Amino acid sequence: MQFAQVLQHRYPELYVEGGNFPPPQWRVTLAQFLGILKFIVIGSVILNQYGLFQMLNVPPTRIEWMRQNKIYACLMAFFLSNFIETQLLSTGAFEIYFNDLQVWSKLETGRLPSVPELIQLVESSMNRKQFMYSEKDYDL
């Protein structure tokens, strides 16, 4: 959001819009599956139904630990699965488009632009846009 504020301050006529870059569908599906599995595990622990864990060959010492520490086991399952779900849904993308033309991609460069780089990108894109319009004026 800091980038948007810098651009809005420097170019008040510029419209800045942010959005989420969608992750691949397989990651979304896996995150949804983990969300469902999380509640099955928490429900099994709360209801003392450990058949699922026995089918998955969880060692009896771990099952006994879950029986004795239900709250801790449920919290651990909840936070660990949320962490994994978040990582699956996070793309780390920071893409900058100017008039539908991509001028920066964190996915390609592996880093964010500095503020001077961002301003230079916008200015060069604005100059290209003005050049394109001035060329069209002469095509009669």
C-alpha cells in the first residue's frame, strides 16, 4: 500500500488498484482439503474418536498424548493447518500493470521494486503512452 500512496501523491490523476494474484487451482483444492481435515481431526480429539489415527498408524503413545492434552492437541492441529493453508494460498506476487501492460513482476524478478524504480517505470510507461497517442494523431 505504500507504493500506492507514493504514486497517488506524485500523480494525483493516476488510478491505483490492488488485487490478489490467484494461486494455482491444485493449491486451492489442497488448502480446502486441509481445512476439512483440520476439523475432522479436532472433532475426533474432542469426541474421543481415535479410529482415524489408528488407521493412519499413529503410534499409541501419540494417541495417548492427545487424550491427555486435548486442548493443546486441538490448538496445535488448528494453528499448524492454518499455517500450511496460508502458505498454499500465498503466491508472493506483486505485479504492476500500466494500461494493461505489465511493467513489473515480482514472480519474475524475485524482488519488489524500489520507490525510485517504481516512479521511473510509471514515468516511462506514461511517456510511451503519450508517444503512442502522438503517433496516432499523425496517421490520417
